[in-house]
Amino acid sequence: MIAPHYNSRTAKIVFVVGGNGLYEMACPHLGRQSQQGSGQRQQEETTSVHYQKASARLSVGDAFVFPVGHPIAIIASQNSNLQLAEFGIKAWNNQICFLAGQDTYGTRFSRKQKSCLSSCQQER
């Protein structure tokens, strides 16, 4: 399994070279399309982003792209050794931002910063 993460500046091209698995990606573009399709009006200044899940099964020979800023998780099928080869486009100064585990984005803030952020969210 590759823990849920996103890249700050790099788009990735991924090739499946062995095994089987599944990928799941959160896509703000699909979320925006589904809102427009359901007839909901969008304000000019939208403060919240709506994500929709995109997923697919992976097998040898498959290739997929995940754009900058799109959270993704990749999971091997049971009893399968999923092997991937990936290439980054515009990889200079990229940061991989993990959304789960010990090195998540949220752990980089002090307690004081976290309390300030949460109080700002409550005021909205």
C-alpha cells in the first residue's frame, strides 16, 4: 500500500509492471462537474472544494496519471505483489504530503498554530 498522499508540484505517470491492485484518487474537477450536473448554482467565490472519488483496478500493462494536488492511495490486491514504475513531471522542489501516518501535514504545526487554525475555522 502507498499511504494516501498528494504531490505539491509534480504530476506522476505510473506504469504497472507487476501484480494487481487498486488506486483511488480524490478529484476536485469531478466534484465540480457533478455539482454543475445536478443543477446546483455555484457562487463566484466558493470557499469549499468538493471532491469525488475516482478509482480503478490495476493490472500489468496499465498506466495512469495523477495530477498535482490530487490525493491518491494505491493498494495491492490480496496475495499480490504490486510493482509500479513512476515518473514525475516538473519534479523540482516537489513535496510529498502524506494524509495519514506520522509525517502528515498536520504534524508540522505546533499546538498553538493548530488551535489558531481550528478557531479560525469555527469563526467561518
